[in-house]
Amino acid sequence: MTSDSPSLWRIFAGDALQTLGVVVLIGVFLFAVTGVWPPMVAVESESMEPHLERGHLVVVSDETRYAGPAADEYGIVTANASDGYKRVGNAGDVIVYKQPGEPGSPIIHRAVFYVEKGENWYDEANRSYVDGADSCAELWHCPAPHSGYITRGDNNEYYDQAKDIAPPVRPSWIRSKAQLHAPYLGSLRLEFKAFF
């Protein structure tokens, strides 16, 4: 029995190394294709329904990769400038962003339009998403304190900037943009996150 033990351990170690090698190769491939790490994110809230539901796994890429025909200098196509371009079920790109110093996970919402520093973006906004404001003076972050994107979750009745979720999203805050998604494959990741 003891003479077989080293061979069983060798078999187990060999299998573990092969599995680890395959995982590393898949990771390297995904990084090469997407240009970001991690190349996939799990949706944590219902704010992007019906196009992205909580627990969906989203494959993301560097924002300059796979840019649509109406992409701006940062590689983003906004919903207002999409000219028929759709990503993840609706017009414009879905971006993953995080404001420096803010706690919590990055936000995955749609880029609706771009504003310049000092711009009265109320005039460009869809009145349905300004949270009842009647002018720029009644909106958070209006006029725009800096250049950036006005964003909104597809399921939200307001722009992120109208509810002070974030000021206009600076291009440097964008970590990636959504390319495609797989339903419910991110649920396991969310369950593990709850424990750590």
C-alpha cells in the first residue's frame, strides 16, 4: 500500500497542474482578446434590466477595442450618438466605471451622452430622466464640473448624475465596456463575494 502512495500523489499533482495550466491559458487568451483584467464581470443589481439581470456574466473589453462606427475619441458610442449602433440590447455602449475614492463595486451603466466642462447638460437631457428637475440649477452636477459621460442604468428612471450616484463620468474612470453577456453565469461569483 505504501509503495502505491507516491504514484497516486503524482497522478493527483499531474492532474492539478494540467487543470491549472488550462485555466492560465484561458486567462491569457481572454486577456489578449479583451485587453482588460478581469475580462468578465458579474452584474450585481437590477439597474440594467431587462438587458442585463443580476447574476449575468458580462464579457468586457478595453474601451478602445471593438469600437462602434460612431465612437468618440475614447472609443465609446453614446446612446444619443449611436446612429443605429446597439450593444447589450439597446443603443450605445455599456461602460464599467468607478469614481476614484468611492467605496463599493464598479458601476455598469449605459453611456447616454458626453458633456464638456461647464456645459448646461439639462438642455441635452431627456426630461424623463432628470428626477423632476426643471432647470440646470435643480440638477446635481449641472453645469458639468468637468467633461465626461452622462450615464443611466436601463432600468433606472433617472440619470446617475441626477441622483448624485456620480458626477459626469470622466473617461479615465472607465475600466471597460460590455461586449456580450451570458445569463446567470455570474451568480456563483456573487455568492462567493458575499462570503469574502
